[in-house]
Amino acid sequence: MAIKSPVPEVPAPVWRSFKDLQEFEALRQRRPEGDKHSAAFEALTEGIHQFPGGFVVTTLADTFFNWARKSSVWPVTFGLACCAIEMMATFASRFDVERLGMVPWASPRHSDLMIVSGTVTIKMAPMLERIYAQMPDPKWAVSMGSCANSGGPFRHGYHVVKGVDRVIPVDVYVPGCPPPPESLLNGLLLLQEQIAHFRRTGQRAAPNEKLD
Amino acid sequence: MTHEQAASSIAERFSSASIETGTPLTVSVPPDQWRSFAQFAKESLGCRFFNFLSAVDWKEAGLEVVAVVDNLDDNLSLRMKTRLGSGEARCPSLVPVFRGANWMERECYDMFGVVFDDHPDLRRILLGDDWQGHPLLKSYAVDTPHPPYR
């Protein structure tokens, strides 16, 4: 085994299979055969929408539902390293993300956001993948801190995954080492915008620019 | 027991050991005397506290196993070393003498690939069971592929 130069050549991330939000949306819009009630409900809403002036009711209802969806994001608590301290500070009373409707929840099966806060090691990556797979669709992921974004100061180590986006799809990258709670709050607000964008357009927005 | 007394008693008992005085007292012994020296340090010098065990990779000159044992009553610290030789990775285990050496030797095996003879449970401790290679060796490249994550 030859000794190589100290700066490793990191290959591009390899994407593996994951369920996209658009697949989920298509699944949600497809109705089972013989579902009379939802068809009747759809006919009713279509009738209201086509009625003169009725579009005000339906669009306002859509806006209300979009607001409700983006204001009730429950993050699964997934603290990995020192970023988790900042994440806990964000969840605590001083910064108080509960006013955004976020409840840190200790079960992936009830959550729709994963905040990956800290260094992901090669030993931890399969567990992270499994917890992400246990979350119900639609789900989002926030990569918090340099380590989760790109490996950070441990990028040249032998045991670190060079960016959590090699394991799961990421929607918002929060830079910093560690990011202060204000930074994470900004990331969560960006995520709310992305959720609203997805609900409006049915397309997952591109993640924000990754700064290590 | 002072450093001087310890150094003279080591020189008397182990003639092939090379002793560097100082703090801590540093003693190099050949690998075949490794366990008997540890026994001597524990029973005659009173170094009953096993501090740590690790290894150093000197590239072509081979691996060197380092352990520090302390006599907390007399404030005596003893650093014991053994050179395994080029291309050699077998070393006697210290577990029969110090039970605290168990996990240290497992970690040393994990990181440097030193195989400790007579170790009761020699397997990886920090890295995953499917890991290939020993990452703290100088010959281990940091960008060694580890599918599917790197």
C-alpha cells in the first residue's frame, strides 16, 4: 500500500435509491377504485371553485393549509456531536423554535424533519440511513454544521463521511462550526420556504448553496 | 522507591534492557521479555496502575509498542517500550498481568494491527467489524475507499 499525498482525492457522491417527494405526491393524488367520498369531496371543491367568486374560498383554504403544513414541522432529535448542543439551545426557551410549530420528537416515525447535527462517521452512516428510512414521507433533512456539510475539519480523516449528502438527500445546508442558534433558525426558516415551495409547485426546491 | 533505585534494580534484573533516566523512566526491552518485565514492574517496583498502551509506527524499522505503568504511592512513572522488528506484528499480551490492558490492546490491534498473543478476546473495538486495514499505520492512505460512503 503506497503512501499518498496528504490531501485526499474525494470522489463525487454516489446517489442511491431514495423515495423522492414527487413520487410521494403522485401516490397521494392517485385515489383507490370505488372511493366515493373523496370523489364527492373533489366534485364539491371543484364546484365551489367554478362558482362565480368561489375561487376566493378555495385559494384561501389552500393558503391556510400550506401555512398549517409548513408551521408544524417536527424534527427528530438526532444529535451527533457538538452541533447538538447548539441544536438543543435552539430548541430551548431562549430561541424557542416551538413558536415555529417545531416540536423536537424522539421518534422518527412521528417526525418529518431530520437535523443532522454533527460529524457522521462511516460506522454511524448506516444507522442514520435507517432512521431516515423510518421517517414517513414527505420528509426533509437539514445538514447542520461543517462536518455534516462536507466533513469539515475531519474531512481528511479516515473514518468520516465527507458530507451527509452522500447518505441522504439534504434540503438545507447550515454553515458554521458549530452554527449558532440564530444560524440554525435561519436554516429552519429557509426550510419552511422550501416546504411552501413544494406545496405550491409539487417540485422539491434545490438545496441552498453549500458553504463549508 | 526513587527513580535511581528503580533504574538500578531494573538494570540488575534485566541486563538486555536499555534504560533512559528521566521522568518518566523509560525502559526498552525485547519482545520476549515484555510480559516478564511487566510482571517485574508490577510486583517488585510496585507499578500497579496500568496507565495506557499504544503503538508507534516507525515505517521500515517496524512497530513499537509503548505502555505506561505508574506507582502511585511512590510517585514513580515507568514507560516501557518494545520494538517488534520490521514486518513483525506479534507481541505478548499484558492481560495476564494487567487486566486493564484488555481494551487497550484491542484498540492497538484495531488501529495498528498488532496481534497480541494470549489475549482473551482480540477483535476490533472502535471500528466496524467489516473494516479493512488498520488506519493508524503510516502505510494506510486516508482516502482508502470504503464503499458505499467514500
